[in-house]
Amino acid sequence: MKNPLSKLFNKISTKISGKPDPAATETRHKKHPEIKYVFFITDWKRAETVSAVLKKENVSFHFISQGRGTASSEILNLLGIGAEDKAVITCMEQALLVPVLMKEVQKKLGFNKPGQGIAFSVPLSAINDPIMLTFQDSIYDNEKIAAANAANTGHGGKKMAKEYTHDLIISVVNNGCTDEFMNTARAAGATGGTVLHARGQTNEGIIKRFGISVQDEREIILILCSREKKVPIMQAVSEAHGLNSKASGIVFSLPVDDVLGLGFNFE
């Protein structure tokens, strides 16, 4: 006579070694969607309008930061990045839905109207698992939405090879150095930028090694530019406002895509 415990373990073994659960198999084989970080920069008074669109489009979460513009007056009517309060709205979205999202924001703010702002996206190289799962759960439905949008815009759902034509130059400088920094950047080809206020925390070892003085109050300057202007701008601001200057500037860049001046047609 078999031991009752033996029978129990045999049943458990059979259940474990049986056919895999279809739902579990589907989860394991779901492909990882490409995720992008999307920026919308517009007047502060339009922040809630952009936020409402993101909520309507079921974007999981988004952030709103307040900044100020630095563009010269002649650029203001073109891009809407003048010297006034600006809203920097950011969110994460699947790459295939970014054109849909931008198109909806543009519709809400108005077609062909100058001074609405700019939008662009930055590819992400990695993201933590719980966030990725929220995108995986809806990837198939989102692929249908993207395909329908592509058909409506005449793209036929064809995936085009990505060619980066713009870059986002990010600079971190001491408080009060933005105006001089932007004068240098404009002379090198920049049309304007957006400034975010921040508090710096610097390792003492870095300060001793480079002999720099870093203020607690820092300013983050975002400059969107065409790829051919990136190197001249970065070289100019690094030489004039780098680590050994009173600005103690740190300068780096990221490739961006899906660039949209919100006052222009999006196709």
C-alpha cells in the first residue's frame, strides 16, 4: 500500500509537469515594446490642455514642470519658446503611439497657429519591469491603433528606417549664468531654449579633483537643435561655460525623434 504522502506528491508532480498554462505562456512570449520619453514644451497656461489630452489618450502617468523660455523675440512667434513661464510636460509612451499622441495634442492646441510650442521624443534604452508590464499588456491593441493611424495618414503602416535629425542639448549651470550661456549658444546657432530650476548635489571628491565651485542652486537648460548644429553649439558653450568657468557647466546631448513644432502640420 502506497504512503498517502507519496500519492499527494505524485499528483503535485503530475500537475507541475503537465501542459503549461496558456496565459502564462502568452505572458512569457509577449514582445517588449519600444518605449519613448516624450516632451511637450508650451506656455504655462496651456499645460492643463496638454494634460487633458494625455489623460484622454490613457497615458499611464505624466509630469508637469515649470520653466522659463530664453528665445529671442524673432523666434517667439515661430516656436513659442519666449522669455515667459513655460510648462515642460513629460510622459512615457510606446513608440508606435507617439505620432498618435502628438497629433492629438496638436489638434487640441490648434492647427497652423504659431507660438504653440514644441514636442519631441527620446528613445529609452531600459526601464524597470513593472512599468514595462503596463505597456506589454496593451501592446496588441496599440498596434491596431497605430496601424489605423498610419492608414489614415497615407503611410500604409510601413515602418520607415529611423534617421535622427535633431538632438536635445542638456546643460547644467550655476544659477545666474543662463543669459550669458544662451548668448553663446545663439551665436553658435541655437534658436532658443527652456530653463528649469534645480538643486544640485555634488560629490566632494569631484569638487576636489576638478577644483570647481558648484552652487546648490542650479539651472538646467534644454536646447532642441538640428543635428548639424549640435557640435558647434556644444563646443562653444563648453569652451565658454564649462567646468572651469563661473558657470561650472556640464553639457551633454541626446538624439531625439518625432520632432514637432506644435504650430505646424504633423504627418
